[in-house]
Amino acid sequence: MDTNFDELLEFPCDFGFRIMGLAQDDLPTKVNDVFDIHVKDNYKQLPGLKVSKTGKYHSISYSVFVADKAQVEALYKELSAIDIVRYVL
């Protein structure tokens, strides 16, 4: 993944992620596991879990303190690899 985050952001900084995945109880746990590996205590899940109109999907928002472009790209890659995640924004 080659993005231009380094041109758009001044690192280190807070960065927002929205993860959308299948409506399963373990979605937050799987996402938190990835953040624990990459940013340990430098993230927080924002209040509220949004449910799609059909109830098939859940959306979770996070604020993450990231050090550099490589860390943002690694998070996108790892979060996207979770089997029940459909989108990472």
C-alpha cells in the first residue's frame, strides 16, 4: 500500500478509523486485538455501535494516535484482513 498520508498529515497525530463488518459480537474484540498489537494503549473506541438498516452490519469508530504513515498503512492492512470486516475507512 502506497498512500500519500505523509503529505496530508503531520505525524504523530490522532487518526480516525471506522470499521464496518458483519454484525457479530466478536467484531469489537477482533478489531481491538489488532490495535493492541500495533498501537497498544494509544487508541480508544468511540461511543456507540452503529447498526445497518438490515441489521446485517455493524460500524465501530476509533480514534488512534499514530506515529507515521507506515503505521497507518499497517493498520489498514491488518484491519482489512479480519475475516468479518468488510470496510475500513
